[in-house]
Amino acid sequence: MLSDTICAVATGPARGAVAVVRVSGPKSLEILNRVVSRARAWEPRHQYFCTLLDGAEILDKALVTYFAAPASFTGQDVVEFAVHGSDYIKGRLLEILCAYGARPAKRGEFSQRAFLNGKLDLIEAQGICDVIAAGNKAAHRLAMGSLEGKLSKRLQEMKQTLAELLAQIEVRLDDVDEEMAPLEGPFITQQIQIVLTHIQALAATFSVGRLIKDGLKVALVGVPNSGKSSLLNALVGFDRAIVTEAAGTTRDTVEEILDINGQKVILTDTAGIRDHAVDVAEQEGMRRSVRAMENADVIVWVTDGSLSLSAAEETLWQQIKQQNKRILLVRNKMDRTVAPLDLPADLKGLTPFAISCKTGQGVAELKNALVEQMTHAESEDGILISNLRHYEALLRAQTDLEEALLKVNSGGEFLAEHLRKALFYLQDLLGEVTPDDVLGIIFSKFCMGK
Ligand SMILES: Nc1nc2c(ncn2[C@@H]2O[C@H](COP(=O)(O)OP(=O)(O)O)[C@@H](O)[C@H]2O)c(=O)[nH]1
Ligand SMILES: [Mg+2]
């Protein structure tokens, strides 16, 4: 499979001033010499301004770079054509390259080759995808951390510790004449504990890492007229949702993505929840409000601070509570005469945010509070897990190490078995023991030309 020469547009389907077409494989150089008007001795990593031919006609004038194996992204001979970004040129160049012996690359196939040639481990390869997908500063930094190999390095260290311990245990299993001194229980426990602590710490970052990568989903809920739509508008900074004095204005859920302190936040404004919907549309709207709450990471409960809590709000509170989510309580309309705060007993733990959508009071504080956990986690050592596959592998390794701790004093074979499994999961994270079909699935989710 590595012996094929593959080609693809690396710059996506959009039309741009320049597009990059990439070729990788043993025939790259030969194909290059056939497509340019003049074959030459190509100095690797130098750019040449060349004429590309389509038979007797000129296809384009392009900047061409040759990377000689193994000093390239894929580890193979690679050629990159920076052509004018027309759909015709891109499409025709691919046809010509294929006519000269290349074939269209599959999704992620360049990265897969880089991985197979040991240029990247699986985590770094996935980091590339995340870097490309990152739409804000925090997600970008997180992805860059994986791409740079921070997470890989941490995993390698843990692997090393486990592998050394396992080797010492296994030699003694083979030592039937018991010539070697036995390993001390406390030493084994300590070594396992070191790795276990790291794994637990990494796994614990998933809840926040996931939010940073995918965005924090926030549902604005409350009874009609409390000011949910006004709050959405205040948060996004323009009149996104319709605001009126009439209760029941918002029928559908309104979604808006915003960037708060470099973090992605997905806000959903919902239809007000009350006892009686006036018509079917409002009824469906209320159903969607409940769904938005179920899907949310954070529920912002908007109340009218100039009124005391109504019966409908007490009912709503029961619904909100059931969700077991992080809840921020907003007392809106604080520019009016403020009603005395009289919260039910089980609500007392919530500190309300005093807000006026009309004057803007308190909106900045609410924004900061929304992304607080994300910005805080980011300022730690920067290694965060954001990928479900990584998280699950860590949990499996954790389970086996916990089992191993229980077996420290009860015979080497069981202990060794759990350590072997834990080691396997760490290797699987890095792609060292991952079966080909699983690798195929992972790389097929990459973008074209990557
Ligand atoms: N005085 C004042 N009125 C507000 C404030 N926020 C919203 N309103 C008014 O309350 C009414 C209902 O607002 P809206 O955002 O549509 O509420 P929703 O039904 O919860 O979406 C509108 O007349 C708004 O102008 C506020 O902070 N102060
Ligand atoms: Mg509304």
C-alpha cells in the first residue's frame, strides 16, 4: 500500500488564489519530471517556478517543491505544487498526475503514511486534525499541545515505568531456581501508583478538554418574559433573537456560537416554559427547551429580578434540578425595583448573577463565569485529553492498574497480566499496537489531502 504514489488537493475544495496539490510515494519524482516543461535535478526543499504541461498546452505556472525521503511529512518522496486555485486546474492536474502513475489519495492517507513511517504517533496525527478543526484560541492551543507531542511524551514516560516494572517481574517469573532477590511489595506498589496518579490526572481533564474542543453548550431557560432572548442578544452583542413584551415570543430554539475569552460557547435561547402553551407551536417550543436543557453542559436559569419567584418557576426549578448540570442563576432586569430574594431551601447554594440586559450590568461577569472552568484548566500544564478514544483507553488502563495494586502480594502471574494489559492500552493510545482496521477507521475521519 505504501508503494503506491498518491495525490490530492491539500487546501480543501474552496476556490482560493493558490491551491496546493500534494504527491507522495516512490514515483513522485518521476511524475514531477513528466509534468513540468523541463526536467531537472531537483534540490530538495527548494522552490522552483515551473511551467506545468497538459500535453502540448500550458496547464499553469506553479511553485514546485520536492521533499526527498525520508525528510518529508510522510517520510516518502513528496512533491507539492502550489498552483492557481481554480477548480479546473486542480481537477486537471490530478487527472494528469494519475495518468502518469499516481492514484487519488484516500482521506487521511498522507497522515497515515507519516504514522506508518514513524514520523508521528497516533496522538500527534490526531492532533493535526484537531489543529485544522480548531476555531478558537483555546481549542487551537489544546490541539497544538497534542501535535507538539506533549501528551505523547507523558504517555511514553508512563509506558517506560510500567515496562521496566513488568520486565523485573517477568524475569523473576522465569527464575524457577529463585536465584534473584524478590521484588519488594512496597516498591511495586509505589511504581504502579506513580503511573496510576498520572493516568487519573489525565483522565480527569477529559470533561474540560472535551468542552474546549467541542464548545460549551449553554441553554438559556426560564419562564416567558424573564429576558432569555434579551440575554442572548446581550451576550452575543447584537440583536439575534426577537424580543417583545408579549409572553411566548420565542417559539423555536435559537442557537448562536460565540467566543468568550478565546473559548467556544454555543448558546441556545429557548421558548419560555410555562404551564399552558397557547398553541401547538409553543408546545413544541417548550419540548425543544427541555431537549436543549438535556443537551446542555450548563443551564443558565433566567429570572425576572423585579418579581418574586412564581409557581411556574418553582416547577421549572424541579425540572432544571433533575438535569444534574452546572446551573447559573440569573436575576435579570436589575435596573428595575428589585424584589426581595426569597429562594427555596435547595436553591440557596446558587449565588445569583445580578444582570440588566437593558444597561449591560453584570453581563461581563456572567460571561467570565461561563468559561471559568475552561480558562482555568487551560492555564495548568496544558496537557488535556479531548478525545473519547483516549479517555476510554486511559480508563481501561486505570482499571487494570487498580487491579494490579490488589495483586501486589498475591503472586506474580496475575500482577504481570494486569500490568501487561495496562501497558497495552497505553501503547494503543499511541497507535503502537492498534489493529490496521481500527487505524483505517481513525484515518478515514481525517480531511482530504491530509
Ligand atoms: N427593564 C428591563 N427590561 C428587560 C430586560 N431584559 C428584558 N427586558 C424586557 O422584558 C421583555 C421580555 O424580554 P425577552 O427577552 O423577550 O424575554 P423572553 O421571553 O424570556 O425571551 C421585553 O419587553 C424586554 O424588553 C432588562 O434587563 N431590563
Ligand atoms: Mg424569548
